[in-house]
Amino acid sequence: ANVRTAQGATKSLNDALRISFASGGVMGFSVVSITTLGLVVVYSIWTGLDQVNTRYIAGFGFGASSIALFARVGGGVYTKAADVGADLVGKVENNIPEDSPKNPATIADNVGDNVGDVAGMGADLFESFAGSIIACIQLAEEGLHFAAELEYGHVDESYGEYINANPLDGYHFVALPFWIAGFGTFASIIGLFLVKTNGQASKEHLQETLLSAIRRGIIVATVLSALLSLVTCGVFFGWDQALTYRLWGCIILGLLTGELIGKFTEYTTSFVYKPTRSIAKKSRVGPAGVIIQGLAIGMLSTAPPVMIIVVCTMACSFLSGNYGIGIAAVGMLSTLGITLSTDAFGPVADNAGGIAEMAELPKEVREITDGLDALGNTTAATGKGFCIGSAVLATLALLAAYKADAEVDAIDVSKAEVLMAAVCGACLPYVFSALTMLAVGRAASLMIEEVRRQFREFKLLEAVPLRKPDFAECVAISTKASLIEMIIPGVLAICSPLVCGFVLGREALGGLLIGALVSGFMLAIFMANAGGAWDNAKKWIESGDWKESTGKGSKEHEATVVGDTIGDPFKDTSGPSLDILIKMMTMMSLLFAPVFPDKAFDEDKWFIGLIVFIVFFVIAGGMWFWMRRTGFGKIKYGEVNTLGGGDTELQELGRATNVTTDELENLRQRVRDLEEQNASLQSAEK
């Protein structure tokens, strides 16, 4: 798809858009289909209706959370190590194009886009989609009770007796999320075919044209999904029943919440609008102005999504209780097929631009791919906001399921152990983000050292380098770093709810989950939006639309490159991983809910939490000791790791061979002259 998009850009904007968006569609519909099929198979084997008999389904969610966390963290470290290394040494230090074939990290950067931005986001939304359906299955019993109490008054008899005595069918509450997901996939297929342009957009209006094309497909898919969901509710629960319209109202609220969060994220991160342009304009002050403005924009951007989620949650709770919150999350993700397409096509367009740069295609081709890439940054930020919002709704529903499984009536924060657990939970997203940011820093340090070494030893920046760049070595660095650096954050996400649950009890664990949810939601939105805005501020200057800047190579561009480099781990590693953290912690709690003790420091079980705590610190300490022992991620500062270190090498070689530095330099120049003559002869022979 990367090569085909680059080739399509040589023909027209519409061809490039259709090819790249279709490739994103493959990812989107694969995720939706595999998730739905997996849950249908698992539920068909074991079935169940009440919460106790369907508890096994949380195991599927934990597996999805585990692979999503590792794919997101590992993929984020992979792609950002290569991206930061390529940008700092290539663009900032040597002022060469972003995807220059002279840069050894270019291939690793392009591969990383597929690993982190496509596979990582796909795994993330796979987990969100699965989690929302699992929450609805677990809360089907509660949804039936809520509906029955509204219809018939308070229910005194048992769940089974009530089903036999009343016309409501509990299996319809289990089936509803599957049917919504299925009809949403059908609606997304239709919307996908509507994403196209006339190919005549001017450079000044390229972003508006592309945004309107994608928005058209999403709106059509959303409307179709809403109508088909109404039909489903009417068939299941009866057209004359108030329950039908209550549940449909929750689905509509979920769809609208996703659209509103996406729209506001687009406003925050697209350079068509003022917030991102204000960051670019601060580049006249220097990198500090860009960073300060980006941080402020990111912090401000947390308020609207929070208010949207609050309104949606309260309204859904009023309409159908906790089951309504879960079904709203399913409604939000029902059009995941096209939503994920808008996110996954961005890395394809980015790689197509890299191919155009390396293949030295005409400038017009690179302008088209750059336009698609800038749109991809915006839609990626929109997808992250969409994913984080759905994660909050799904986590709230799963938290309600945890309370029922753990038989906790209420989570009282006035209790000391609950309050302390909530504070620790609020701290966890910051610790997790720090670990992932440090991981990117260490991996990027290794990449920077390798790129500088190759520039220095292979003379890659000269007209006739000594040899071609060693792309495979940079790919190996990113691969090794991503596998190593995902261990500690992953173990932290798994161990923290176990330690809290066994030491402080079930109710305190609920406080831990609430603290992590509240803190992680804000931090994830902030990081994703700030990183996206920094990236597109750089893209706006590169596009030449800002008349007060001379574009690439200017001081303003250099300032925004620094901001973009900081934003890379924000938006592609730490921020998107936080929603997986809070969902994974909730899944772990749901799995172990029946075995956690009722009170803090239970004499029969508190030592289990201590053992888990010790295991975590042994793993973390062992990894830290190994990194210190091997020098993993440590730059060897000094002349040997600078681009001008060639003279030092000549001096050392001269001392070893009793040859002067000038004589060695003359020999090197003669070798280059002979290589140039050889290249000319080969060209003449051809």
C-alpha cells in the first residue's frame, strides 16, 4: 500500500487518497471482524446469562488488553526511537530531508510507522471494542433488572424467577451489542466507498478538501448505524416499549460522543485551525515558545472531552443504568471500521512520502503525500481521542461489573485505605508515562549514536560516501529496544491491581481503579493532543502556507522540529498507552474479583500481595541492573560520538601506523577520487 500510494500520487490526489484509505480499511474491518468472531465463538461455547456464569468472558478481555499493551508500548518505542534519531541527527544537526536515503534510520522510521501507528492502534482498538462488548455481556443481568424496575417496580424475587414470570428476554441484552457491532460494520463499508475527492483541490485548500471527504464517509456511516440500531432495539424489545427508545438513546449518545470528541480533537490538532497555528507562530520566539504554547494547548484540550464524557455518562446512567453506559461504548465503537481506517491510512501516506523522497519523484508528488500525511496526523489524533473516550466509557461499565463480582455495594473514599488507594491510582499513569518516555529516550539515544557513527565512518554526507548506509543495524536497534522496554510497564500494569487487591481489599481496589481512570483520562488526552498539535505546527510551516516563514530550513522550522521531536513520544507512545493501562487494570481486577479479601490486611491473603510486590521489584531491579551493566541506552559523549570525530580517528590511526594525519587524509581523498572515476566508467559502459 505504501508503494501503491506513492505511485497513485503521481496521477492524482484522489488516487492516492483512495489507495491509502482502502489500506486503512483493511486494518479497520479486520479488527472489527476478528473481535466480533472471537467473542461469538467464546460465548457460543460456554454461553451463560447472569454475571456469575459469564465471568469467563473477562479472560478474553485480559488477553486482548495484554497484547494491546505490548503492541502499543513496544510499537511506540520502536517507531519513536527511529523517528527521534532520524530527526535529530538528520534534520536538526545536518539539515538533510526527513526521508533522505543518506540517513541510516530512514528505513527503521518507515517500518516503525507500520509497527506502532498501524499495528499498535489496531491492537488498542481491538481491546477497546472487545472490552465494551464484554462489559455489556457482564452487565446484561443488571440491564434487565434496571429495565424491570422501571417497568414493573422493585424486583424482589431471584433473577431466574423474574425471567420466567415476565416477558423480557435476558438473552436480548447479551445479543444487542453483537448486532450493533454487525450493523455498524455494514454501515462503515458503505461510508468507506464515499471517501473520495475530485482531484482538483488547490494547495491552499488541500486540507479542507481532504477533511470534508473523510467527514462525509464518517457521517454517512454514523447515520446508517444509528438507524439500524433503532431497528435492532425495536425487534428485540418491541416498538411499543419505552426500553427500546431508552437503549437506542444510549447508542445515539455514544455515537454523538465519539463524533464530538473527534471533531474537537480535529480542531485542536489540525493546522487549518487556530490552536495549531498559534504554536507555529510561537516559533519566532524559538523552541521554548513552541514547547510552552504546545503544553498550554494540550492542557486546555482536556476540558471539552471531559465535559462530553460526563454528560454522556450521566444521561446513559439515567436511561438504562450501568448497562446503558456499556451499550453507549459499543455504539461509539460501532463504526470502528471506518474510524480506524481514518487513523491507519496516515502512516501509509507518511511512508508513501518517504518513498517519494528516496525515489526522487517530482515535487508535486511529495506535496500530495505531505498533505495526506498532515491529514493523517489529524485523524490519528482524532482516533486517539476517540479511543480514549471509548476506553473511559468501557472502563466505567467494567468497573460496575467489578463491583457486582466483588460484591462491593459502594466505594467509600472517606475510608483511609480507599482514599490512599485512589491517590496511588492517580499516580500510576504518571509513573507509567515516565517509564515509556524514558524507554523512548534510551532507545533514541542508541539510534542517535548509531546514525552519528555511520555518518562519521561511512562519510554518508559527502558526494561519494565510502559505502551505503547500514539500514539493517538501525532496524535491529529499534527491534531490540522495543522488546526490552515493554517489560517493566507491562509488569507494572499487571501487578499493581493484584498488590492493592490482596493487601488493601476489594473496596480499596475500586478506589485504585477510579484514581487511575480519572488521572489517566486527563493525561492521555493532554499528551495525544499536544503531540499532534506540535507535529502539525511543523507541517504547516513546511507547507509554505505561513507567509512569515521561509519553510523548511528556516529558524521557525527548526524550532517546530524540536517541538515535534518532544511530541513524538507524547502522541505515539505514552498518551495512547494510558487508556490500555486503565482497561487492563480493570480487567485484572474483574478476573480476580472473587478471590480478593473483604478487608485491608486480611491475615490469610495479604502476603500474596507482598509476594507480587517483591516479584515486580525483582523484575524491575534486574532490568535496571542489566541496563546499567551493559550501558544500554547510554550515549558515549565526547569527540568519538560527534560528526566531526573523523580527525580524531585519523590521529589514532596515524599513531598506530606511524603515518601522518595529512598523508592519511590524502589517501582517503585518492580513494574517493578513484571511486568517482570507477562510477563514471561504469555509467559510460551502461
